[in-house]
Amino acid sequence: MNLTNIGALCKDQVFQEQIRVAAVSHAVQIMQSPPTDHGAADDLRWGLARSVLADGCTADLQRFVYGIGCTPGFSSVQGDTLGANDPAIASAMVSQWDYLAGITPPMVGG
């Protein structure tokens, strides 16, 4: 996808709702995950999850929409009402959560 396509996708209301639900769903999984040996990273992960769950990803939605839309290799379609984007969004959510939480690569790993 080129930048114009990514920009149009990120403005798509259906895509935004898919991202909202994926973020809330993943936030629940994060909150259920056990602590790791990386306490500072855990705090950032859980902090983002608490923020997402507090308001149904309203405040953080644009961060997630553009963060997921710009994920390298991510491909999606506008106006997807049949769930074709779901697997790609779920995968991108998992791969991008730490970055969106503010975890830098040296902290990743646990």
C-alpha cells in the first residue's frame, strides 16, 4: 500500500471500528498476561491496556489506526464489513502493541 492508500484506509470508519475492537480485545489479553522479567515494559504494556479499556479505545484510537495502518507489510481493504481484515489487524495489533505502548527495542523481550 502506498501512503495515499494508507491515509484513505485510516480515515475509513469501518477500519477504525475494526481497530477499536481489536485494541480492546488485545488489551484484555494484555491485562491477563503474567508479569515478565521486564517490569518497566510490563508497566507500559499494562498502562496502554488500562487506557484502552477505560474508554473503549476512544482517546487512543488514532494512535492505533495509524500505527496499525503503517505496519510494514500490512495490507487491508476499505469498507470491509465481512471481516476480511480481521486476521491482518489482529496480527498487526500483536506486533505493534509494544511500540504503541512506548516500549523501545532494548526493553522488548519479555
